[in-house]
Amino acid sequence: NNIYLATTYSETQNMTVFGNNHIANKAQNFEVVAQYQFDFGLRPSVAYLQSKGKDLGAWGDQDLVEYIDVGATYYFNKNMSTFVDYKINLIDKSDFTKASGVATDDIVAVGMVYQF
């Protein structure tokens, strides 16, 4: 019961916002994640996410989101945890990303959570 595996696929129409206030006519989304909960409180995680915009006018079909996410959460107790998360963006800079405002940078996040 310590292993968590999940995947999802979805399609949306006129719902996915990307870049600087653009909306994709159609988007195909795919996500997969794997986590393991160690008995001493550590939960490492790895995930892959992709959202491909279809029929984006002059831009045609483009990746709106594509990244690998590597992270870990440590649970001190049932109320308090800390996490680190690294998002490796797989989208390269292009004329499309510059014109639309789609992000191409990697992101690191750290934090602490207290739950009541």
C-alpha cells in the first residue's frame, strides 16, 4: 500500500488557457505519476505531464505544457510536512512560445505545510 501510481488522459474544448490569455480550441492532456511512501515519513515523487493544443489558428498544433516533475515530501507528523519540487520544463524557446507567452523555464519550489 506504499506505492501510488496514477495516469490520466483528457481532452478539452475552449477551456485550456495558455501563455498570455490565450485559449486553446482543443487540448489533449496526459499525466502520469509515481510515488512511494516510506515508513519513516519520506514520499519521493516523479511525474510527466503534457498538454498539447490543437488548432491554435496560425500556430497550428503546439505543446502548451510538457515537463517532468521530481519532488519529495517529508511528513514530520500527521499535521506538518515539508516539500521540495523541481519542474524540468521540456518546452524549448521558439517563435510560438515568445509570441504566446508559454513558459520555458525550469522551476523549483520549497515549502512547509501545516494542516489543522
